[in-house]
Amino acid sequence: MSQQPPPRTVVVLAAGAGKRMKSGLPKVLHPLLGRTLVGHVLSAAAPLAADRTVVVVGHGADQVRAHLAEIAPQALPVLQADQLGTGHAVRVALAAVPDATGTVVVTYGDAPLLRPETLGGLVEAHERAGAAATVLAAEVPDPTGLGRIVRDADGQLQQIVEQRDTTPDQREIREINAGIYAFDADRLRDTLGKLSTGNAQGEEYLTDVFGLLRSAGEPVAVHVAPDHTETLGCNDRVELAGLRRLLRDRVNEAWMRSGVSLLDPETTWIDVTVALDRDAVVDQNTQLRGATVIGAGAQVGPDVTVVDTLVGPGATVVRSHAVGAEIGPSASVGPYAYLRPAARLAEKSKVGTFVEVKNSEVGVGSKVPHLTYVGDATIGEQSNIGAATVFVNYDGVRKHRTVIGDHARTGADNMFVAPVEVGDGAYTAAGSVIDQDVPAGAMAVARSRQRNIEGWVLKRRAGTAAAEAAERAGRAGSPGVSAGVTASEGEAMHVGTEPAGGACSTGDTATD
Ligand code: UD1
Ligand code: CA
């Protein structure tokens, strides 16, 4: 439209009890793929650029008000203390904005699938036609329980009849009232004053406004929604789950059409607040939630939950859980990693299997491959942390930081007792408890020296299978076999002290 639209006021009805949800949480606050029900409704209405948004609250008013203050501080909550019907609810809303003119858009807080395009289409058609009232209608497979659109012989809207007030003929009508409307403010205000409660439920029906306007010779119109699922409301948790599946399919389809691969859309749940870049691949059983962003070509899944996390381009995340983390470009996470808030993994870094990271930086190209807790640490670039390491960050009262430099190689089974620093290029021996700083380039050994008590098993465990094995080894003339170190299993870094001379060797190469 080239013309400037009239002023607009949005009214969201959200005072109902939602009894069938059987919940301590007001119905409109139930979550659905990244927003509450009422959050979805407000975001669908946002492009209308209304001068004012009024939310009618009643049941759970305090909780709803608190939520609105968070997600839509510009919205005006208005209390409808007793729920005397949808007409009464709109009357209460308009009383709070007595100067509202132009268009009044009414929608329900529990109809979250309405697309902004459909709501915009309704409002524009209404304003273009100069109608007194326009109702959003939909053709549904099963109209039970809903208000019917009753048209006259010319196909013009005659009235809207509630299920309980229908005649048997009217009950056959499958065109229903979605409960979403555009009204001319002045004519709405006048007509609301004329509503009666002479109906099956003894309520002030907003729908009666249409019959009254029509009888007064005012133009009323019907706008048909392109997809009836958009008009679905939600009365219980079974219906909510149905809405969730519909929204999931809608969101997933949009991402696939924009160049993202979803290998198993049925088990992929992407919040409406998430963004994905081209050629991202999402494997099965994956939830992407909140303010998550997935970069181009990143591979996420299978079995991943990612919340409020940035996944850089080309990164891989497999069978892992991340909350409030940043995963750098081409970084690798999992299988079975847990990234907690402020875990920041730089480009090409790796956090591997059974590794938990919290409030820590892992520098460019650095690796934490196995069985490790990294808490409150800064790890420089190109460093390798040995398997089964714990960054001991908590003294029972306060948290402290560990700093590991660049190109460091720390041994398997280390404890870094913070606050402590390991310098650039430094090594630490396997099994060390590092509670003092390690200078750059040094090898730190912090464990007791090994002592072998020869023949102990033969003497103290005579007759056991171990003793027999030891005896056989002795006869075969290979006394060294039983003393060999086998724990490193090739992969884990083995840093040991040499038996003679006291010099240190790093044993195996770094893990990968
Ligand atoms: C209403 C319509 C019906 C339509 C259906 C679509 C009327 C009389 N009927 O019926 O034609 O097909 O929606 O879903 O309008 N609410 C308040 N205050 C009240 C009453 C209701 O805020 O006093 C809110 C409820 O929280 C709910 C919405 O308005 O979000 C609809 O109310 P509800 O009583 O469920 O109306 P329906 O019987 O579903
Ligand atoms: Ca309803």
C-alpha cells in the first residue's frame, strides 16, 4: 500500500485460565520452540508497527506481566479480573487506551502459529476495504467447538455463531472463526457497548459484534487464512505437542529451502530464534535452541543439544551438549563433550571425549582430547592437554584461574591446582599435581618416584594366578615384562621420568 496506514492498536487476549493445561504456569507462558505462546503472538504482530499493544491478563496475571516486561516492555498489560467473555475482554482493553483510533487488531495469546504475513494480509485487506470489522476465517477438517462463519445467499458474512448456539444446519459449516480480527476502532467501541449475555454461555461474545454491525448496515468482511493450521489454538498439552510438531516442520522446511541440510527433520528441533548459515549439516536427534548460530558448513549432530551457542563455520559437534559456548571455526567437539557458559574454543581447537569445559579459553589449534575437566582456565595456542586432567579451580570457597601458555605439552592425569601458570613450551610429567608455576620451556614433575619391591607377589600372594604368571615370566627369562608401563595405550600422552640419571623424557608423542 502506498498510502500511510491508519494508526493501529493490537489487543492480545490472554486472561483465560487454560484449565486443561493442568499447570502452575499460565497457558500463554508455555514454551514452544524458543518463545512462549504469547511471545509468538507478539512477534507475529510486530510487523504491524502498532502504536500500542495491549495484553489482557487475568489468570496468572503477575507471571504474565513479569514475562511481558522481559520480552515486550512496550506492551501494556491490562487486568480483566473476571473473564466475562471475549467481548468483555476487548472492552476492558479499549478502556485502557481511550484515545485509540484507526484499526484495532484482536488476537489470542494461545494461537502461536499465526504467520506475520497472514495477520498483515488480514489487516491490509480490512483497511483497503474500509470495513467496520474483518474476521480471519479458515476451512478446517473438524470444526467442533469453534464459532462458525455464517454467510448469506450472496456469500456475505451474516453472523458468527458459537458451537453451543448453532442450529443443526450451521453445525455442518466447516468455515470457522479463527478468533483473529481487525476492527475500526470507533465502530468497535460503539458496538461493544451493545453486547448482551443472552447466549448459551452467558458471556459477552466478541463475535456478536459482527452480527450487530451487519444489522446496522456497516460493512463487515471475511479474510480466509491460506493455511488453516495457522489458526490453531491450544487447550491442553496434547494440542501443544501437535503445534510443536507443526512449527518444527515449518521451521525445518524453511531452513532446508535456504540451503541447510537436515538429515532427519523429524528428530531435529530448531527454535525460531536460531540462525543457520549455508551448507550447515544437522544430523539426527539434534536440538538447536535460543540464540544459537550455526556457521556455514558446520556439522552438528547426531545427538546434540546446543543452547545459546555460536558454532563457527566448518566446526563439528558430535553427541554433545553446549550451553552459552563459542565454538570457533573448524573446531571439533565431542563425541560426549559438555560445554558450559563462557567455554570459548578458538579456531581449529579440539574438545574431545568426556571433556567438560566451563568459563575457559582453548586457544587456536589447542587440544583437550580425553576425559578432562577444564574450569576457569586459559589455554594458549597449539597446546595439548594430556588425558584425564583436572583443572582444580575451586578451593571450597572461591574459584581460581589456571593459565597454560602456547605450545605446552601437559602429561596425562595432571591436576592443575589454581591459581597456577604453565609457561610457553613447557611440559609436565604424567600423574603430576601442579600447584606451582612452571616456567617456559621447563619440565615439571610433581609426583613421588616409583619403587619396585622385587618378588613381592611370589612371597605375599603365593599360589595365586598372579604369582604363577610371575613365576612363568621369571622362567622365560624376561623379568622386565611385568614392570612395563602399559597404561598409556598409545594414545594418551605418557610423560615419565627416566629410571637412571634423573633426566626427564616425554615418552610417547602428544595425543591427537
Ligand atoms: C472463541 C470464539 C470462537 C472462535 C474461537 C477460536 C468467541 C465468543 N468465540 O471461542 O468463535 O472460533 O475463539 O479459537 O469469541 N479470553 C479472555 N477473557 C475472557 C474470555 C476469553 O482473555 O473473558 C481469552 C482466552 O484466554 C483465550 C481467548 O480469549 O485466549 C479465547 O477465549 P475462549 O473462551 O477460549 O473462546 P472460545 O470458546 O475458544
Ligand atoms: Ca479457545
